[in-house]
Amino acid sequence: MSLLAIQPQLLISMPSGGEWITILIVVIVLFGGRKIPELARGIGKGIREFNDAKEGVKNEIESGMRDNKEKVQ
């Protein structure tokens, strides 16, 4: 059985409990206990900046739609 015969949905799935533990151990070994909070802070800052940018684009589009409605009326 080749990998091409397997359905793509079966290749991508969420890790189970044991896999999460393995991933956690690998992260701790690679980054060490002191670097993990710094890594988490950086990820949090990136997510916050992404959400702020997303909201800015959403507000800009909505404002353009409102302006367009006012011009039409």
C-alpha cells in the first residue's frame, strides 16, 4: 500500500494524548525550561498583532462600504 492510495484526510489529524506528551517533551528538550515562556510570549504577541491587523482591515472594509452607501443615496 503506497502513500498515494491513502486518503488525504487520514494523513492530517489532531495528535492524541500520547503524541501531545511526546511533542511537549521534545519542545522542553529543544528549548529548555527558561526559553519556553519567552517563546510563548512571542507567539502571543504575534497572534495579538495578527488579530489587530485583521480587525483593522475589517473596519476599513466596513467603513468603505458605509461611505459607498452614503454616496449612492
